[in-house]
Amino acid sequence: MPTKKVELEDFILRLLSLEPQVSVRSIARARGISQLDETRRRAIRRALRSLENRNLIISKGSGPARAYVLADQGSAPGKSVESPDLERAQPDENGSFKGIDLSPESKALLRYVSQDTAQRIPVGYDQDFLRSYEPNRTFYLSADQRERLQAAGRVESVERLAGTYARDILDRLLIDLSWNSSRLEGNTYSLLETKRLIELGETATGKDASEAQMILNHKAAIEYIVDSVQDHRISSHEICSVHALLSQNLLGDPRASGRVRTIRVGISGTTYLPLENPQVLQECFDLFVEKVNGIADPFEQSLFSIVQLSYLQAFEDVNKRTARLVANIPLIRENLKPLSFTEVDNGAYVSALLAVYEKNDISLIRDLYLWAYDRSSRAYTAIQQSMGEPNLLKLRYREPIHEIVRSLIVDRVPGKDVVSKIRELIEAHDIPESDREDLFRAIETEMVSLHDGNVARYKVRPSEFAAWKELE
């Protein structure tokens, strides 16, 4: 079975936190890989090259005697290393944050975290960041911001049972949130591939099994949240259960799923060193639970969860995913539109977290949260979508989009082949390279949204659509 590169890189960094050096042979032995399994050994070499290219490790010697050591011993202080996606390309306001209104404070933070780690100050966990927060007295969101979020998130004025709206849109929520949250972790499944995996259990060709596992874990955790939302509190048991579901079959130690960690962890790509003392960590986790339940406003609860759970690093891994899903609990409970992280750039998300980790400043992640919720909320009602600004890309390529969608249906392209066929047809239309990926995502969105009532706009007859659907 192929090994996912990010997971393998994480394993190598963890191994280097225990050993002074590693080699292809020692890594293979630690993974239980046979000397005859050349495919998985090649995967190890690729992961080592990737880590070396990103200056996380240094090679010594050559040939069979080649060994690898950490480039910076200070970057791996413990027995476990959080996945290294914080090490990816440094973003800037005109890149990852393009189109997002940033406050002067956020711009200053972005300049700071965009520096090389050697230029940033090493910091440890500051308990006062959590302890000084007083529910309903301290606010990450201003009154005006909370009011605007309520207006954007409100579904209807009629009061219904908690979680009713989420159940109404559950099929779409499972796909949107599972895909976007997994995408922020480096998962390469496309939106359509995620849809087929969740609805049909069909894995994408050429993808690693751990990517499918990550998405299916999200599906299980979201379903658990929706089923449990009648509870009035966000309990420690609920948070640990969300983590257990998200981390199932993805951690080196299965006992670490759903359990507050007792070992040290390090995060590559940042100068932040998470809390080490297990007793103090448990105290801070319990204090987080107490404080989040004391917050009256659901959006303040949501942002507080993202900030403090991500910062605490309460679990050995899968902390950011857990924080994103826990952040949706208060919104789902209040029948508000969920936060599915639609169109959120990985670089922007990482930068916002770095500002929390290293500066205890929420300005950047607050600006990103406000923008992200606006994008998510628009996606959940046709009225709001029609009120939004026209998608210029869709206007520019209206004819190719309609032609490609119609071709996929009329030519009865099987669902498992749709993704590759879209890319093939885009190339056939001679679309500029700079627009191809955005156009691919736009067509994916159109395909996911197809139903009997809207296929006519693609000049597709109901019988043709029904015949194509039967192929799934």
C-alpha cells in the first residue's frame, strides 16, 4: 500500500526526535517494511528528499551509508511532531490573503510571521492567554462583527430544535466541510472525488489510503456532532470523541485517539513550543471547556474554539482538524449556517495560526474567520448566492463550462472518470494555464450541484440526466 508523503515525513521527523540520525534502512525497519519492498523504500527516499529540500534535515555521507540528521535540533523538542504543513510557502497579503480585508494589526502580524523562523522569537505556551479570557467580558469579535455574523448566518426567524438546519443540509455539509478541512491538511482529493467517496464509498484512483481515511473520519465526526448537538454544553467527552473519530487509523499510537496527550510535541515551521507538563495541559484543557461553555454568543464560541484549541495542542496530532469541527458545534446548535472553510487558502490559515502561536494575537485569524464565514454562508442559500457578486471566471468561461458539463452527462462519463475528463476537456478548450485550476474547481462545483431541476440550463433532457445518474 502506498504511503502518504506528508504522513511519512511526519514519521521521519518523529523518529529523528528519538534518534540522533536515521537512514532509509532504519526508517524502513521502524515501519516494518521488508528489504524486498522497493516501492515503499522509494517512498521513503522521496520523503527524505522533500524534507531535505525544505531544510528540515541534512544528509551525511553517500550511497548505502548515507544518514540524515535534523537541520535544527531545536525544531523537534519532543517525541512527537505535529504534521509539517506549517513549513509550506510563506504567504503574503497579495497571495494567500488576496481579496481579504486586513486590519493594520493583521498586516503587521503577517509581515512578522512571513519572516524566516530564525528571525522570529522562540516562545512557549502562555497560560495567561487562556486564563485572562473572561467569557462575555473579553471578546475576540466586536459587537458589530458579531451582529454582522448573525445576519449572515441566520436561516429563518422561526425557532426550531437544535441542529435542525444542519440535518436539512447534512448531505452537502458532509461533503463541503470534509473536503475543505481535509484540503487544509494537504489532502489531494478533489471535491467530486470527495463526493463519490462519501456517497458511494468509492476511493479515487492513485490516491493514498490515508487520504480517504481522513475524509471518511471527517464524515463520521460531523455526523457525531449533528447527532449530539441537543446537548447544551460542549463537554470534554464530546471534544475527545470528535478527536477520536478524526484521528481513527491515522495515529502511530492508536491509544492517543481521543486522549489528552501525555508526551511532548513540537511543530515544525514555527518558533512556538507547546505546553509540556501533562498535569498543567489537562488543567488548561478543562479550563478551555469551562470558558467556552461560559460564552453566550455562538460566533464568539466558534472563534474562541479555533484559537484556543489550536494553540493548546491538547492532542498528539489532529489538533487543527479538531478545532475546526468543534468551532462548528455552537453554530449547528443555534441553527446557523455552518463554517465549511470554503475557499480558505492553506497558506492564509497557517499564517493566521502562526500569529496566534507566536504572538497570542488573534487579529489575523479574526479577519480570516470573518471572510471565511461570509464565503461559507453564501454557499448555503440560493438567495444569498444570487445577491453575491457575479463570478467573473464563470462569466468569462460560461460557454466552455456549459459545454463541458453537458458533454459529461450526454456522453455518460462514469463518475470515477469525471475528474480526469474535466481536466482533459479543459485542455481541449485551450484555456490559459493560469485559469485552469480555478475553472476546474468551478466545474466541479457545478457538477456537485446538479439535480433534476437545474440540468435544463445545460440543454440536458431529464432522461439524459437520469441515464447518467444510473452510472453512479
